Amino acid sequence: MSVPIHSHYDLSSANTLGLPCIAERFAAPADPKALRDTVALARAQGWPLTLLGGGSNLILPPQLSGLVLTPSMANWWVEERCDAILVHAEAAVVWHELVMAMARRGLWGVENLALIPGHCGAAPIQNIGAYGVELCDVLDAVHVLYLDDGREAVLSPEQCAFGYRDSIFKGELEGRVVITRLVLRLSADPTLRLGYGDLQARLGADPTALEVADAVCAIRREKLPDPARIGNAGSFFKNPLVPGPLARKLLADHPGMPHFPQPDGAVKLAAGWLIERCGLKGWRDGHFGVHDRQALVLVHHGGGNADELLAFAGQVAGAVFERFGVVLEREPRLAGGDMRYP
């Protein structure tokens, strides 16, 4: 076997929450053939397989049995066609680095998604989004490898069944494929989307893609903690979608509540605002807390584990439901098929 298989591998530094975790086995294949060979070995040995990318949207348990697999292919290239500019990015390409490289080239489409942590291979799973842009807006194709038989396929955006922080990779294909490459469709012509938050106020007339990306980075750094300094997974809860009647009732009681009407009549609310209005901004209980600048982010002060984190998150969600009648849904995924958390 050309790819080393490491035993009892410490993953504590491989997840941005900094949760302690030991993998029974770990491998990081660095090219497509090595990935196929490693998946085939796991299948032949009957090892449960856990996929791990940048670890930025994942909750790890103390132990992971079987094989933890981190695809490490990290090449990207630009394909210029007469009708489009396509950017191919393998699974281990760091998302933010790709965004900034595109912005420096004057290519438009992903600049609003700057400074989102993680690797490209994880981006389609939750359909990453920020400042009015989602990955599905610029995605052309997703290359995948099926774990059960090793076949490869290319999925269109329609086949990915994208929704708000959702995709087929959280549903029908969860645990069945590994994403090996993204293809993004970008443009050399400006496609400004500045209507979210205070992004417009940060920019002058006719900004470049790089200026937009830099402004997004500045805003995110002001509001979000750096995982290198304190463990976190970014936004811990999705912004909830509620029925129109409930939104109108809440607005009557809270006229200043941020709200974003959707085409289907539902209304998206700001989970961070709801948490903050419950008096939980900056609150800490044991090893975990609510960030003191952005209530949507839960932080790990060290020493805790996944059970404690989920219990803490349950307290936060419970307080929001008790006050507003709104259910908060967790955004980070739970790793390991044998995990049975509520």
C-alpha cells in the first residue's frame, strides 16, 4: 500500500473546535489514484470510513473507529472557454486561499465568500454561503468517488439538490461519496452583490473583486473569532426559516428584529440576534461559551468534549425556543457513523 496508514492518530489539531479525538487509523492520500486505492483497502477490510477535510464544520467524538480519511489533493487550475471561465479545485485546496487567488485575478463570483474556513471538498456539503452569495450560485460541477464500488461521477448543481446550508451530501449521498473536485463558473465581468450587512458602506464606487473580498475579510475578522486562538466552528446554528405568520407575530413584539423574506413566503431570521436577545452573548458554562462579539458562534475554552458541547448548545437552543418559539438547527456535522447524539 503506497499510502501510509497511521494507527491511533491524534486529530485534536485537525478540527477547528479543538475537540480531543483519536482515530483508530488515519490516511491522507495526495493524488486521485492513492485515494481510490485507500478507499478500496477500507472496503476490503470492512473498516468504517470517516471523511475529514479541514475540520471546520465538524464535531469530533473522543474516538473514531475504522479509518479516518483526509483527501490531500490540492491542485487548482483555470479553464478559459469562449462562454465561461471554469475554475477546477481539488478537495484539499483551502477555500479562502482559492477565493483570494480568484479575486486577485479579477475573476468575479466568489469574493463574498472570502475567509470562510475549510477546504473546497467540504464546501458543497453545506452549500457554504455569506453576504448574499451561496456556493450553488457559482458551482458548475462536483466530482465524486463512490465508496461502495469505487466508481467516479460528475454531478451537476441540480443533482446536488442544494438548499439553505443543505445538499444531497447531507441526505441521500451522506457517507456514500467523497468529493474529489469542484468546478466553479466565474466571470471576468463585475457581478456585485453588496446588499447584505454593511458591505456596501465599506466600499467605494466600482470596487474590484479584490476590494470586495478584502472588505468581507475585514467584517468577518471584526465579528468572528480566529480558530487558531480559540476553538470554534464558525456559525454554530443555521439562521432559522420560519413561517410568515410567526415572523409577523415576532415582528409585532420586536420591531427591530432582523428578518429576510423568502420567495416561498417563509422568513429567515438571524439566529445570532435571537441568542443575544436571550442574554446569552458572552455566556460561559464550563468549557464552552457563546462568543462575546458574535452570539452565533460557540467557542471552546479547552478541556471539553463533544458531549459537553452538544449539551451546551442544547441550553442555548432551548433558551431561544422558550422565548421566541423558534427552533435552532445545528450547522456543524457530527463525525462518525456510530455517534448517536440527540
